Amino acid sequence: MFTPDPIQRPVGPPASTTPVRDYLATPKPGVDKSYVVLPRSLVESMPLPWQQHMAHLLAELHHHAAHLNWPVYRVVPSKVEKLVDLDEEQLAEVGAIMEIDSDGELVYRERNGGRIPNPESRNVMVSCTDPIPASYANANQNTPPRGFPAPYPNSAPIPVQAPLQAPQW
């Protein structure tokens, strides 16, 4: 019943003990150092089997983290811009002002009045209109399957385990 042949080892690197951290360590849309944001319109437009799996995963997450005092999160679509490229409204949003000082030089200041050094090299997050249109909501209704999604740029392929060989009797 048992073969004397050694058991074949899986191909590729060993499985990680932190797969989510490893995956999110490289730049991805909707991910920063503290949060992963899934736009609801995209999640609700996933193929039905994906939605069912996602609902199951979210239910497990909420079950295991139910004891935590969850705040209400406010998510605002944002983009990184150079401070010097902002208009007055955007400057106010990031807590800065632009003025001309007594020498006629353009100066950027923080709310407390302190001068911002090197404003041309300072990047800030400002809100923007949501680039993901709401028309994606329920986009899987009355449409044929879209096939497999294209891999995300700079993502490595998922290691594939070598097929098991049938024992030779």
C-alpha cells in the first residue's frame, strides 16, 4: 500500500506564516500602512462565487473581532499631490496657506503660522472625486462572465505545487 519512494516536496518557497502581510507589503490600490480599503461598488460587482466567499470571510472576521470597540470609519478618496500644485481650497484642506511675504516671495505656511520649508518637494494627500464609478454596482447582472482578471502589475505568480505522482506498483 505504501510506496518506498520519498514524498515529493512542494515546488517554490515555503508557505508564509504571514501571507496577508506579505501580499500587502508591496504597493496595491486601496492599501496604505494602516488600512485596506475595498470600494463597495467593486466588491458588489464581483462574480457571485467571489461575493459568496467574500461574505463568508467578512462574517468570520466580524465574528472573531466582535469584542473590539469598532469606530465608524470615514473613507475619502484621496490622491497624493505636490503642495505647490494645490489651489486655495485644497491648501485649506491640508492645513496650509499660501501668501506673498514682504519681500514679494511666495511663502507656504502651516495653520500655526510656521513657514513650510521646501514646499516644492512636499507631497500631501488631498481628497478627489471617486475614480471608481458607481455604475460598477451590480455590473455582473445581465452581463456575461468577464473571465479571469488580469494580474496586478509587479505581483509575483502564485507558486504552484507539483502534481503528485501516482505510485508505481
